[in-house]
Amino acid sequence: MKKAQSMKPLTTLELLSTLVGFDTTSRQSNLQLINYVRNYLDDYGVESTLIYNDEGDRANLYATIGPHDVGGVLLSGHTDVVPVTGQAWDSDPYKITDREGILYGRGSSDMKGFIAATLAAVPTMVNQQLKTPLHLAFSYDEEIGCVGAKDMVEKLKLLEVKPRLGVIGEPTLMQSIVGHKGKQTYRVDFTGFSCHSAYLDDGVNAVEHAAKLILFIQQMNQKLVERGYTDSGYSVDHSTFQTGVIKGGTVINIVPRNCEFVFEVRHLPQHDVKAMIKEITDYAYQEVLPAMRKVNDECDISFTNLSAYPGMHTQVGSECAELVSSLTSHACAGEKVSFGTEGGLFQEHLDMDCVVCGPGSIEQAHKPNEFIHRTQLVECDGLLEKLVNACRVS
């Protein structure tokens, strides 16, 4: 094994260039990147644990630097990226292109920049005598519903000593974010009854009945505002509902038997999402379905939960918020975001307060020519240096 002191540490930019070079698009293996990170940590004498998916082709990585008998600070990042398919890039998306300090590449902002900075700080973490441990948690398939993090928290719940605080390195321009919405996605399947459209009273139009429910779902947005279910900390201050996919029917002269649509709710963490979903299912089963079955009792409606992750809600002034604020040049003013992160899962399942804070901008996420400013990486390096100093034995 190589010794840490005999190695030339890699810079954040060098590590970012390597990480971007791995195509870790969600729904495909991330093991090449994970094995690289594991070997990198091993070179510094840091043991890591891999938590595989059922198929064994993707894995989370978890490692602890410092004592194992006290809680510490979790540094969380997802290794997967969204596809580049159909996007017009001006450069190779899997190679960092530096144009006057702006670094282009898929995942540069979301969120391999934070992972690179964390790895660049490992030599310092190892060489310091830490009294508070730092935990590295790198996940798979976050982009499709925090899939890997769900497996990770199940393993971490079994630890005798768990992390106490979490820094989720999603791109926030290094601002401290103390809250984000949760999300649930459902597919709704309607089964009607087909007939010739000239005799439509004999049939049950699945598309038209689905439309009634879609309209009800859309109206939930205004209902929540009227009930005062709002939080001014968010740019969109209420839970939001929207239908994003719909398909049904075959040809115009046949009353359609089938229709399906997919809707999502992005909900405020302090409000009961189960009650919101129940309001929708109650309307479907108590109002729409009985009308369908008046014509044919074989008609049906079914709901399938496709994905879900909880929101995150950390109090301004909490230990975690104060810690992260002390590490940056930005005061924690209680900012919240509508996009989701893995912080909600860590908070819900491990009783661990989290703050979202990382380099780059969410405005660049998922877009062609995704980029991060080099200055953002420098600022993240500074945060991690201060964190190590705060965790070491004084």
C-alpha cells in the first residue's frame, strides 16, 4: 500500500477531470468510478465499505476518517449524472474543457465538483488528528429517486454510532440551504370499456374520466394556498402538483378502454403528503370510479407509487446550520429550495440534521454545456479545510 506522505496529492481540478471522465449516467453501472474512489482512499489508508444494489452493478461507498466511537459529519454526494442524449454540447461532455476558468463537463456542477473537492481534502483529513470523524457517503442513482441513498440509510441505521450532522454537496453556489421539498410520483391507470364511437353511451371513455382526475389534481395547487399551507422560504411557497405524462386510446372512432398518466407532488416537508395523496385517491374512488361502474362494473382505477423521497427541514440556528455557516463566507439566512436531495432521507431515517451546501449552480444541472466556475471549487476547498480544522484535536 502506498503511504500518504509519499504521494503527491491530487488537486480538486485533477480529480474532477477524472470523475467527469466516467460516464455514470443513471440506470447504468457506476462501479468504475466507485472502484477508482475506493482505490484512491485505500492509497491513503482509508477503509471503505461498498453497499451494492441487488443486481451488483451499482454501489454506494461509505468511509470514515477519524474515530469510530463518536458521531461525526457526513459529506454526501451522488455519483450519477443525467443523460446527454439529445443535447447539443459544444465540447465532449465527458472531458473537462476549461474556458477562461469556466469548466465544462457533465456532472461538473451536479455534483462531481463536490466529490472531487472532498477527495482532494482526504490527505489533510488523514494527516490531522481528528477528534470528530468525517464520513464520506457517495451514492448511486440519486437522479431517478434517491435510489442508492435508500439502500445506504438502511445499512447506516445498523451502526452503533451514526453520523450526527450532514453536509449535502448539491450545487448551491456555496450558500447554506436548510430546507427542501419532498417528492412523490404516481402512475394512475384507468380501465374503461370500449365500443364504437357512434354508440358512445355503451362505453366508458377512459381518457375523459382520467381528465376529470387530472383537473382535480391541478386544482390541488390552489386549494393548498387557500388553506394556508405555504412557506415563504420557498420561491414557490406551496406544495405543487402537476401531470407530466399521459397516453391513452387507439383511434378516433373507438371509445378508449385504457388511459394512464403520471403525476408528481413536490411537497413542503412540514405538511402531511399522505393526506394530500389520500384526497386525490378518495376523489378517484368515491367520485370518478362509481360513475364509470354505472355503465360497466369491470371498470377500474389503480395508483402505483413510482418514486418517493422526503423533504428536509433544518432549523436556522441549529448546530448543523451554525457549523456550515461558520465555514463559508455566507451567513445562513434560512434559504430553501424546491429541488430535492438525499438530505431528507438522512434526516428522516438517521435523525440527523443536514444542510445543503456545495459548489456550482443548480441552474446548470441537467443542461447541455453544464459548467462550474473554478472559483466555486476554490471556495469549496476552503470550506472543507475549515471543516477539517474544526474537527481536529486542538
